[in-house]
Amino acid sequence: MLGRPSASVQRATVTEEQTSTLFWISVLFGGFLMIVAIALAPAVGAFYHEPRLFRVMHVVAIGILLNAAGAQHAARLQREMRFTALALVDISALLIGTSVTIGMAAAGYGYWALVAMTVSVPLITTLGLWGTAAWIPGLPRRGIGVRSMLHFGGKMAFNGFFWYIASNFDKVLLGRYWGADAIGIYYNASQLIRIPTDNLNSAVGDVAFSALSRLQDDPERLKSYFLKGYSIVVALTVPVTVACAVFANDIVAMVLGPRWTGAAEIFRILAPTILVFAIANPLGWLLNALGLVGRGLKISLVFTPLLIVGYVIGLPYGPRGVALAYLTVMTLALVPLATWAVHGTVIGVSDIVRTLSRPLASSAAAAALAFGTQALCGPALSLLPRFVLEIFVFGTAYPVALLLVAGQKAFYIDILRGAKSG
């Protein structure tokens, strides 16, 4: 049997009074976190032995309040399934923020250029959400039924908080004990690795949550929709994982430049985590849509200490040791945590294995062909032609293997037809 959904998930609509009250609660909580961040500025500067972080923390903290001020506008757009508008806001904010950063860096502002991005992106995002939603919140009210929503949202917030700690504590330790060079190599490699995961998660996650929430009382349709979406995410992520592991040196050289070749080894070690997140993230969407946020919080409470212990064990060996520890814990914890996540739902571990098998086999075949081409032709080519050849061979061989050899053509044609009719 499925776990009983939270009342906030069961509710078909959210009233204006509830949304307005939630807006002011979000702003107050964001303001509280901003004050906490500012108060911690001296401790952060002392921890890293860097007094300049005192002023940096004061500016960065503003971004917390800005994000909170746009949270309910984003929620309204998500409930209305205006995902194109949300994507345009995010892309516009990123482009403007990046332009501001590049301009400030070119003008000689140094590290303040990066600080400006952490504030400009949430500022532009919130302004864009306000303009797109065209909604002005009213005054907060009591006794309108927001308690269950806060209970649901609070668990999700704490879940995200613990996952944030788990995903960033490695950088905290490396920055403190190995210095700027080590954290620079590790951070750039990890950020490059997270691009596919973050983009897929943001692009598919909101849509999946909204769709699955509406199907929680129809287990068969929920299972069908979830596995179709899961198949798409895995089919897109598995080849990216394999390509990043096989062509790590060329990818880092192309994207980051020749001065960052030291990040290639870290990039290759972290590449399998792309697949780990592709397997795990959709399970989070499933739990949230079913109202099983308490289980998700318990999973994060178990996983976060394990990952931190792994970081500490790998820390004496520098960025490479931390990366290996991160990969090891993520890989070993995946099966038990995935089994825990789907327990009692309509999704079984066997469904996940079947979904993974064909993309994995197709990616392995495509990687072997591309690697052989690289070995034969690569030494005679410069970086750009070699990189283009590798991606072309791999990108051509994978869909052929998946659709024709693995027999997935009819499956994906059915998905495309369903999307078109929908």
C-alpha cells in the first residue's frame, strides 16, 4: 500500500489567502536566515583564515532573502504548470548574472565579480517571477489551513538542507585544509559534473512533481507515467556519464581550458555520480508527490553523516581522496537507499533495474566504438577536431544501439506520441 499523502498534496487548489500567508512566512524565514548568515561572518572568516570573507558574507546573505521573496510566485507558476515561463526566467537571470560577473571581472573587481553573481541571479530571478506571476500578496491571516502545508514544506526544506550539507561539506573541508588551489580544481570539476544533473533535475523535476501528484489515487497510471519519465531521464544521463568518464581530458580542456588539466582526474572520478543522481533524484520526486516527505527526510538524515565521514577519511589524500570517498559512499549507499525509497510504493527495484539495463548496455557499446576511434585517429588530430569526432561517433552510435539494437524504438515513439497528443 502507498503511504497516505499529506493534506497539502491532496489539496487540489491553494487559496489566495493561503498563498499570501505563505509568502510572508517565507520572507520572514528568509530574513531570519540572512541575519544568521551575517552573524556567522566573523566565524567563517576565522575558519578559513580569510578576513575578506567577513564583508563577502554580508553581501552573499542578501541572496537568501531575495530567493525567499520569490518562492511563492514560483510556486504559483508551478501550480499553473507554466514551466516555459519558469525556464525563461531562470535562463534570463543566469545570462544577466553571468554578464554582470564577466563585466565586473573585466573591469578589475576581482573576487567581487563572483560575489555579485550570487546576488544578481536571485535578484533578477525574483523580479522576473514577480513580473511573470503578476500577483501581489495580501496581508497574512490566521486559521486558513496553512499548518499542513508548513508541515509538508518544512520536511522538504530540512531534507534539502541536509542534502545541501552533504553535497558541499567536501568543499568546506578542502578549502580549509588544502587551500585555494585544491578547492579550485575540485570545485570546477564538481561543478562541471553537476551541469547535466542540475539541468535535468530542474527541467523535469517540477513537471514530474505536478503530474505525479495528480495521479496519486491512480496507482497504475502513476507507475506508467513515472517509469516513462524515469526512462527518459536515464536514457539522457547514462550516455553523458559514460562520455564524461571516457573523454574526461578532452572535455575539461575544451570547457575549462588548458590551465585546468589537473581537474580532469577529479572530473573522471566524479563522472559516475551523474548516473547515481539520475537514479536517485526521480525517487525523490516520487516520494514528494506521494506525500512521503518524512521518508525522504529520514533517508537524508542517514545519508548525510555517512558522506561526511567519507570526506573526512579521504581528506588526508587531497582532492583526489575526497572525490574517491564521495564516489564510494554514493555508490555503496545507492542500492539500500533506493530500496528504502520505493518500499511500499507501486515502483519496485526490478523496475529500476529494467529501466537502467538497456541504456547502460547501449552506452557501453557506443563508448567502445568511440574509444576505438579515438585510439586510431586521435593522435593525429588536434583537440577540437578530436573532440568533435569523439562526440559525433558516440552520439551517433548510442541512439542506434538504444533504439534499434536494444529494441527501444517503439517505446520512445509511443512517448513522443503521448507528449504530442497531451
